[in-house]
Amino acid sequence: MDSFDMVVVMGGPMGANDEHLFPWLKTEKIFIEEAIQREKHVLGICLGAQLVANVLGARVFPNREKEIGWFPIELNPPNVRQTALRELQQRSIVFHWHGDTFEIPVGALHLARSRACENQAFSFGNRVMALQFHLEVSAPQIEKLIQNCPEDRIERPFVQEAREMMDSAARMIPPLTSALYRFLDAFTASPRV
């Protein structure tokens, strides 16, 4: 724990409540909890955001809709101004690949929503942030998701076709990557409270 300043908890096909199938999730949650207690920067993305929410006492559960593809999020202006997420536009198109969602933990700030998912992001203090969506994607990563998770792409209102996701990637990824770098710079500059 003393050998790092920041932990980034990424996504995966499992759910935050699947400890019976993936026993290592229990150990990962303990690790996340200790990192938060030790005032490390903790960034959760997708499943990582759900794990952070769970560690902070919030419920993680199936969202009413799967959200897969390029869809806009709307930032919550009063709360976002206090966080590194202010580096994004008020309405930003980001990449999604999730079927679960989380409640906002007690004491956390709600930062973003989408039409398909009310709780897209939250911050807890100024050193813990959880993003349901992805700023970090690349075209090869999207291709791998499409190839390896076909069961997720059942036709629904907020599930894009593979071709649509890939056709949008070249246009969407460069500004998203720039936003990611600005966000990370601002997030890691957050002082201890």
C-alpha cells in the first residue's frame, strides 16, 4: 500500500456481487477499501466504479437497460465544478459497456447521468471517483469486446450494432483521449482534504 499513490480499478464481465463465482472480488474490495482509508487516489471505471460504490456501502444492481456503445452523458453542473470531471463538456459522448449500475454512496456527489442510466459517475471526497462509462477506450479494445462478449449485444434501445460502434470509433476516440488526459491531470492534482 505504501508503494503507490493511485489505484485504477478497471472493468470486467463479472458483476460486483459475484463473489461466489469470483472469490478474488472479496480481496479486491478489501484492497479498495484500504486504499480509500489510506487516502490514495482511487479511480473506478465500469465494474471498478461498481466495486468502489459497493465498498462505500452502496447497492449495485442490474440497470433497467443495458448500455453498450457511444451514448451521451449529461454532467451535474453544481457538483461537477468541484471535481476533475469538469474537464469534460456538459454533454459528452462517451463509450459504454455495462448492464449493472450503482446507487450513489452516502456522502458522495452525483456527477453524471445518461438517458439509460441515472448514476453514471460520483466522487467521494476529492480523491475517489467512479465512472460507469469509459474515457480510456481504443478501437482494438472495442473490437475485442465485440468479439468476446456477443451475448451482451442483444437488440435493445441502448445497444448499438457492432458496425455502428466501430464506425464511430475513429471520430470519437481522439477527443475522448484528450479529455481523459485532462481529467487524469486534474484528478491526480487533487490535494488531501
